[in-house]
Amino acid sequence: MTVDQVSSVADRPGPTARVDRGRATERPRTSMTARRHRAFYRFTAPWIIGFLLLTVVPMAYALWLSFTTFDGISPNWRYVGLGNYRELFSDSQTWDALGRTGLFAVTSVPLSIGAGLVLAVLVNRPIKARGLFRTLLYLPAVVPPVGVGLAFKALFDQNSGAANGVLTLFGVDAVGWLADPYARYVLLMSVLWGAGNIMIISLAGLQDVPRELHEAARIDGASAWRTFRSITVPLISPVLLFQTVTGVIASVQTIMPLLLTPDGTTAGVTALPQSNYLYMMHVFGQYFALGRYGYASALLWVLFVLILIVTGLIFKFTSGVVFYNVDPEAKK
């Protein structure tokens, strides 16, 4: 063996050197992954802490209360197990309130989505002062619900409301808008008042539709309605699905009927018109008017389970009609 061959063998790295070099290359990669994980948890820690303290803990506490007779004040409460739930399922008032809530959701959600979509189509056209119209139509959506309730209560007051003032100009007697059977229509109008929020979301979906498809349909002789029905609606179907789910959840949790009562406080829930006595009004009555915290907590947990079931059914029955540009279940 020559001198050059011996030196080349001596300079060749051995197995230990290769292992050490491999470890040296793995350490920065591992530390980088750990740093990314730590950064992720640091950024999400405020949300996680808030979710645990403001959602999980209150829900667990309400679940515990639903098995008791706690009234919010007296220490003399007892554990009743499923007694509150058995009473709930045998309470006709609960079922009536749930039925009215379902009818309200079935009526208000399509109306609000349809109104928001129509407004979005109108302000999406190339018209003058389009930005001004968008702003004016969206402004009612930023008014707090308390302000909306007070405004509608003043507008439809039987004695001094502007609605009855207009009717008297035409010789029509004053109408009790906030009493049965007209109270439900005032409630629907208060919901449609905030259609500007749906308009903005629908407008974002409309602007995401490729113009080339509309131009191709126009060249093929398709009418505006056919283009809207066959191209626009399928492409914005994920937006409509989102609005449906969030609309249903919001409609079954609305407290607007309470704001339209003459009293306008939580105690006024007992004076609600029968048509506006929805499920959440029944919950408010059990909590604040009767002080039955345990029974009201059971009502809320049943509502939570019903919302989960209804949401799951909506996703199940719309899975074949909602169009996604990207498969939401595709693995990355």
C-alpha cells in the first residue's frame, strides 16, 4: 500500500463520525420543530384559556346544575338526578315554545338569507354611488340588538308609535303591534332589519364567481335568471350553507322578543305575547322569573344537543348540493 492510499484511508470518516454528523444535522431540525410548536401554543394560549374559562367551565357548571334544584340564592338545594330532564320532556309549555322556535327559524332564516342575497346582487351591479349604497344598507347591521329592540318598540307602540300614526292618517284604527297576533310580524321585521350583515357575506361570495363563466353563458344565450340559478347559486352555495347554519343557531337563541316587551327587562318575560314566547324566553322565565336554575340549565343543555343534531342534519342533507372548489375532506 502506497503512502497516498494510506492517507486516503486515514482521512475517510468512520461510522462514528457519520453518526455524529447525522446527529448534528438532526438537532437543528428538531429544535426548529420544537420552536414552531412552542410558538403555536404561545399564540393560541389566549384563545385556549378563554375557551376553557368562558365556555367549558360554564357549560360543565350548567350541566351540574341541571341535576339539582338550585335556585341561585338558597343553599338548601338537593341533587335530583334526571328529575329536571323528566319534567322537561313532560312539560307542554316547553314543547310549545320549542315548536314556535322551530317555526320562527324556518321562517326567519330563509327570509333573511334571501333578503341579504337580493341586496348583494343589487349592490354588486356597476351603478353610481355603489359604495354609498353598500354602506347605508350595512349600517343597520352594526346597531346593537338592544338599540334595535328599543327602536322597534317605539316605532310600533300602540299609543305613540309612528306605525299607528301613519295608519290614522288613512282613517285606520290603531293596531296593537306588540300583542298577538301581530307581534310575530314585528319580530320578523326586526330580524330582517339586520340583513345587511348577510348582504356583505353574500357580496363577497358573488365577487368570487369568475366572470368568464357569466360571459360564456351570455354567449350561449342563457338568460340572467338561468345564469344566476345555474352558475351563481352553485358557486356561492358554501356561503349560503354557512349563513344557514349560523342563521339557525342565532334564531333559536334570539332574545329579541324580550326587548320588544313593554317592560323590556328580564322580568317582563312573563308578559310576552304567546306568539313570541320562544324557547329562550322560556329559559329566561325559568331563570329570572321563577329562579329555577337547575331546570333552566337542563333546558339549555337540551337546546345545545338539539342545535348539534340540527347542524349535523343540515350538513348531511346539503352535502350533495354544495359545490366546493377544493374538496374540504381532502388530505393535505
